[in-house]
Amino acid sequence: MSRRLALPVVVLCTVGLLAALALPFAHVAPNRLLSGEARSPHAWMLALAWVMLAAASWERWPRGVSVACTAVFAVALPWLLANDASLWLATARATTRVQAGAGFWTMWLSAGLLLLDRLRAWRPAWRVTTWAAVAGVTVVSAGMGRFDDVAVVREFHAQHDAFVDALLIHLRLSASTLLIALVIGAPLGFQAWRARRAGGALVGVLAFLQTVPSLALFALLIGPFAWLARQWPALGALGFGGTGAAPAVFALVLYALLPVVRYTMTGLDAVPADTREAARGLGMTRWQLLARVQLPLGWPVLLAGLRIVAVQTIGLAAVAALIGAGGLGRFVFLGIGQGATDMVLLGTLAIIGLALAVDLLFQGLLAWTERRA
């Protein structure tokens, strides 16, 4: 293994080692609104684990050894926190909460990034399988109630119905945005690819829209959408107004159009000119050439673009909660307003988990597409 390839291992293991020794693993708080006492009962054991992970990655062992050790460590960290929480809460008051500390989050993030680096040389199908296994073990453990004593899981149980509603709204906002952006953006990308000069102007306009901060764009749309609802009351009766889902989806579509148009153009460009000429020589019409040659050959590029749009939309949809569109961002902003860290974490972790799940889904589709090609 070369020194260059080992650099991410050195950096991530050093960060994890320092987090184990210097940062608190957990906090024990009297309730959900107060900060608590920092505790790190396994500092030296976790530091030794990071040294062993580094050794497993540096030695000339098969890469599978490093991947397996890192995956087990990433799964074991939440189990260790849950075990500590159960022990501490056994003799504490009912309102006491055990929150994950900065050391836990830093080590968990470092373990995830280390696993990502270790999997980099593997085929996409194996990468997806490994991540699915890690996520599956964690989700099954949570479903069995293994993490019920951790503060953020307690918050989830307390907010269960509201959380499910917010998750469904977040999924609806994201799916609607992706569908509308694809329906509008793909034809625009095709026209931009055919007429390069006009296409450059279109891409420039869409790129300008990307520079507008999301919060400012949401706020700018409140006035025009409220005016439309006043002018046509039928729209207001359908839920169309200055706040809510309509301006949120409109703004999210504006942000999603640029990557859809660009990746459509790149996908169409991915087909060699000789191949297009040969298809025309066989008598194919423009639409036959598009449907039978350009779209199948450019599909992996288009799929990569949709993956970026989907992940970006899930993240941006959190801001839509500020204009009454709902979604998981509601927990983030409510938690900030109330000073409830657990509520902020509940919304944030759900958004991150949703984005990672969608990314994993698109990576799986991409791997399946490349395997069939």
C-alpha cells in the first residue's frame, strides 16, 4: 500500500484517537432542555480500537480485513452508547436523558469516512452491499429497542406521530420536485444541447438562480404566490398561497433545474459522433436516434445527475419548513427555538439518513445499469 493511499487512514484514525481521548463520549442531563455532565468511561479502550483500525489498514493484509473491522466498529459505537445509557438510567430519575457527546459523533463520522475510503477500490455492487449491511444491522437493532435509552431515540418515541407526518411530507416535497424538474429539465437540456448558443444562455440563467440563497428565494416567492391566490381564489382553495408546499416546490424545482439540464447535455454528449452518424446512416429519425441510441448510452450520466438532484433536494427541503411547507426541517427549527438539542438532532439525523438512503438507492441503480450495459 502506498504512502499516498494511507494518508486518509492516518488523518481519520488520528481524529478518532483524539476524539476518544479528549472529547466527551456522552452527556447525562437532568431533562431534554438542560446540558448535562460529560462522561467518557471507555476513552482508553476506544483509543486502542483506533490504533488497531489503523494497523489493520496499514499492514499488507487483504482490504477486506480493514473493511470488516471498520464496519464492525461503526456498528458497535451506538451499541456501546446504548449500553452505557441503560446502566446510567437504571438508577436515575425518569426525566434524565443520556445524549451522545462530541466524542461519539466525531468517532462515528470518522469511522463512516474511513469505511468510505476503504471501500473506494471495491466494485459499486460490493460497496452498496456493505453499506446496506451496516445500515440494516443498525436499523434492526433500533427496531428491537436496543437504543431506546438514548436521548434522541426517546425524543423520536415522544414525537412519533408528528415525525411520521413530517417524514411523509418531506418525501412528497422531494419526490414532487424531482419529478417536475425531470419533466421540465430533460426537454430543456435536450434543446440546449441542440442549440448550443441558446443553451449557454439558459445554463447561465439557471446558474444565476443557484447563487440566490435558499432562504432568500423562499421569502421572495411569498409575495407573488400570495398575490396569485388572491387573484384566483380557486387556487387558494386548492392550498395554493404565499406559504406552504406550492412556493416551496417551485423554489426547489428552480434549484434542481441546473443539474438536470447540465447532466442531460453531458449524457447526450457522451454518445460518440460516429455512433450518431452510423444511426442516421441506418435511416433512423431524430426521435429514433434519441430513444434507441442517445438515451440508452447516456443513461448512466443522467442517472448520476438525478442522484445529485435527489440528495440536494432532500437537504434543501428542510428550509421549506420556514414558509410553512412542513417536513423534517420543522423539527430542526422548532428544536433551535426551544433549545431542545434532541429535537434538532432528530430532524437532522432523519434528513441525513434519508439523503444517504436515496444516494445508496441511486448507486445501486447505477451499478445495476452498468452491469447490464
